Amino acid sequence: MEFKTALFYAFSAIMILAATRVITARNPVHAALFLVLAFFSAAGIWMLLEAEFLAIVLVLVYVGAVMVLFLFVVMMLDIDTDKMREGFWGYLPLASFVGVIIVLEMAAVLWRSFLSFDQQVSNAGNIGGTKELGLLIYTKYIYGFEIAGVILLVAIIAAVALTLRKRKDTKHFDPADAVRVKRNDRLKIVKIAPVTTRGQDAAGSAEVKEAP
């Protein structure tokens, strides 16, 4: 077995185990960290396929930005995992049925691709290049690219809205009110008449001493 083939099987095994732990981990933070590991393993496979640009984009975008944002959102939401697990086994039959359908569809697509597989790859040196990807994205897949951008924008707005919601255990303030505040609203000078109590304290102490 070649070293490249051994690396492929190693990255594949790690990615499958990490993906399994994503859906089986009880702690959502641990699940997010396992998803990061799965992304790194997928990036390693892209590197073996000589698609360096795709591998770098996968690490920088998904691991460096999306997954970090997702991890912070999960930590800030303070999700009650015990409440989420209630009724989990009730959805198991439906989830298993949907999973079997997805596996059959993927198997049908892959099996048809394997039957018509051609060993001769045309222009293989340009796979994963920025020029070829840019031409495909902004010509053939322009609508899908724009729709993906809108979906990501909606997801970012939803994440910000979830973190800024009012909670009883945290202090909440309106940033707009903080920006509109003026100096007179923060500081108020009040004039108070001076009061001297030294003479009164001395007289009181003298009366106390003369009382016996």
C-alpha cells in the first residue's frame, strides 16, 4: 500500500468517527469540536486530491469562521441539553426512515457514477484552481452562489438576534440609547448648602462630661 493511500484511509476513518461523534455527543460544545475535526480531515483529503485551494478555503472559512461563530453561539445560548433529550427516542423511527432513504439515494447516485467511471481525466492539473472555480461560480452556478450568500446573511442576523434577546439572568441595555446619551444625562451637579457640625459636636461632648 502506498503512503498516499494509507493517508487517505486514515483521514477517512477519522472523518467518519468525528462525524459520528457529532450526532452522538451529549455536550453540544463537544459536538462542535468534533465537527471541526471532521472539517480538518476533509481538508486533508482535498490536499491528497491536489485541490489545495478547496482545502485552504475549507479550513479558513468553515473552521476559522463558521465553526468558531457556531461554537460561541452554542456557549452563549446556554442550551438546556436535558430538556432537548426529552422525547428523543420517540423520533427515532421517523429519523431512521429518513436516514435509510438518504442512504439509498446516495448509493444509487454513486453506483451509477461508478458504472460510468472513466479513468482518463481531462485537464486534471486545473482541478481546484482559483481561475476555474471562479469561472464556474460566476457563470454556471451564479444563482446558487447568490442564494447561498443570502442564506448565510440570514443565519448571521438570526445568530445576532438570538444573542441579544432579553434574559432574566443578564443585564440588557439598548445600544441605541447608549449612543444617544449626552453629558447632562450622565452627570448632574446639585448645589448643597454647607453645614458645620464641629461646634455642635464639641458642645454636646462638654454637656455629657458635666452631667455626672
